[in-house]
Amino acid sequence: MDPPTRSWSIYNRTEITQRYEILERIGSGAYSDVYRARRLSDDLIIALKEIHDYQSAFREIEALEILQKSPNIIVLHEYFWREEEDAVLVLEFLKTDLASVIREAKRNWENGISVGEIKWWMIQILHGLDACHRNSIVHRDLKPANLLISSDVVLKLADFGQSRILLEPGFVTGDEHTHPHEQNTPSQTWMLQQPETIPESDNSNQEQITMSKEEYFKELDDLKAKDSVDETDKETNFNDGDTSCLATYTTSDMEDNPFKSSYSYEAESEGDRSGALTSCVGTRWFRAPELLYGSMDYGQDIDLWSLGCIFAELLSLKPLFPGTSDIDQISRIISTLGNLTEEAWPGCSKLPDYGKISFGKIENPLGLEAYLPNRSSDEIHLVRRLVCYDPASRATAMELLHDKYLNVNPLPVPVNELRVPSTNNGQDESSPGQWRDYKDMDSDSDFEEFGTVDASTTGTGFSIHL
């Protein structure tokens, strides 16, 4: 096919075009473009993800290299990266995702997703997330659109551009089946990596580097300084977490998709390589309350909150907290779970934005039961173990794998009984519904966007009466 009229760098890179035939561009966003391509050596269809943001590329490659032994993580076949060029990741090509399963069930399945199917998807997600957390990786953007499904119906976590490794390189919290990560720092010359084919004992095609935490971060900062993207511009742009390897995303799909990630990485917020984080990550509907209140001191617990929102959506076929702004998001959570107090969450009053917004006292919170009608007590209990204020109280992925709900009848269905759309089915213009109502969910909004509320100003912010 002819390349687009715009000069896309991937078409001009012979090290790529000599190995892959680029078939079509299937996804596009502010910081990456995704192409469907054919590997010339064996005709394998793959996805080429060209990432225009240095930091996102570094994090995605780093996380995927650590996690390649997990069957529930998307496969990184190899990648290309050299000085003053965008990184290009060669990923397995997956045709659909969990968001498409939910949409198909809502539109066409009379009884929704069966309990056996829900358990299958839950177990797959939990195994993938457990692999991340055992390796000290926090994904930071879990949502149905980032849970891709292979042709043999294996669910795989994808889109690690917002991920962070919480501990220094080389240290892994795992068991005997988890291999410590040996850091591969991108060099300033073209690199070709094949993590799934290179034996562990053969380092001839890779530059294996052992360095201290300080040396590692210094190397990252030195390379980052060479990046041509203006750091000040990044703060005003959106990070596109949906340019994964889905088969049917087009440019228009990306613009209308309500699950586009909301924020870019902030140079100042995460410039401290000793571990400072930013609260501006993830997608609003799945963002933990500590992020909504501005915390920069969080851990893997934010993924567990997102996981609870995903589980609830599988059960109800609709988002649990579809906030139209960050304030609306908080109000929906409080209306359901009750007031955010020290009793409910010890230490919450120390959150950066806790004193800026106050809500009227909720005498009778709705409870999760109101959003999960006709679901069993075990199902609601499982969601409650994740969607709770105190991060320390959220159940880990491994704990949930042993939850009785997943281990009693009806058991997960056999693979051949799973109903999966053949491709990502996108948004249906003729049936807008709630999916399209919140297409702007990721634009951080001012108080005025919250809508009509009973509010009053205070010395430090404002008070909202629900």
C-alpha cells in the first residue's frame, strides 16, 4: 500500500521495512501510531507501534521485557530504537479486547455475560496483574480497552506506556518462577531485541548492563535530554493509551473512544527519578480516589481499584463510576461508598486535595448493591474487596484468585464456550448510549463543568452538597 500523504517516519526506516510489510495504519493518537504489518520471514501478522514520546516508549519496553514470561501479557517480539528516531515496538496482533466483549453483550446477548464467562475473564486478568505486581510494576491504566484477547482466547494486559517500576531495577518481588529483570538500557544506536527467542545465556545481541539505581536513572535522564519533544508541551497534551495492537481502531475510532487516557506524563511531577510519581495517570472512570485527590505517594493498590471497576462492569455491563469530570467522579464514589473520613480511610485527610473539596454528609450511601442488582452476595463481596477507600484494605490479585467465588460452581466455562467478537466492534453511531455520552471523560475539568450543584466556597476550596 502507499504510505499516507504525511511523512511518517516508520515508512522511511529501512531496518523496519526490510523485515516487515506495512499494511495499514489502524490506530492513531497524540503519542503513538499503530500499524498492521506482515513479517516477511514467515508471513506472521503483527502490530507495529510507533511511539513518539520517549518516556512512554522507555516504560513500555522496560515493563514488557520484564513480563515476557507471563502468558497474560502481550508479546513484544522485538523493537527498534536509535538516536533521534521514535521507538517502534513489534507486538503480537490481537483483534479484539474486553471492551468489545462488554459492548457485544450489552447489545446482543439477552442474558449478558454468563457467570462462567465472567469467571474466565476475571481469572485471566488476575493472573496478568499478579505478574505485574510480583515484579513491582504498577500498570496505572487498567481498563477493558487495555485488556486484549488473542485468537486462542487468552486475555492479555497491554498498553504499558503509563506503567512504573516501583522498586529499583534488578529487584523483583516474586517466587521461584519469576526471573529477576536485567536492565537493558536503550543505547544511542539502532537496537534490535528479540526477547522471546534469545536464550537467557546468550547476550550477544543485547547490551546487558548492571548498574546502580542512581546510574540507571542518570542514564535515563541523559537519553531523555536527547529527545526532541518539548517537555513543556507534554504537560498540555493527552497521552493516548488506546493505540495498542487492536485490529479495527481507526483514527475516527480513537477520537470518539471514551477510554482515551487523560494525561501526559508531567516532567516536573515525575522528574525526580528517586521515585516521585504523578497523580495524573489512568482513565477517569477507573481512577482510584487517592489519584483523584492528588496523591503522589501510591502503589499497586491503584490497579486494584481499577480492577474492581472492571469486575463490576463485567457484572452489570455498564461503567461503575462514569464521571463526567473529576469532581463528578469523586461525588459518584462518595454517593456510593459514603463519606471519605479518617474512620473509613486512616490518613485520607493528608491527601493533597482533601481540604479543597468537601461534600455534604451522606446519611444513606447507595452501596454497591444499587449498581449490581440481581447479582449474588459473593459477586458484590468480590467487588467490595477492591472498590474500597483504604488502599491497604484492597485484596491483592493472588488473594482474589483464591476467593471462593472463583472456585465454586458454576466454574469458568471451557474456552470453546466463550463468546468473543471476531474484531474490535468499535462504537455504534446508531446506538450512542452511555459509551458515547462520556467520550470526553478524560479531559480534566474545572468546577464549572460539574453541572448544577448546591455548592459554596470555602477558605481553601469549595463545598458540595449532594
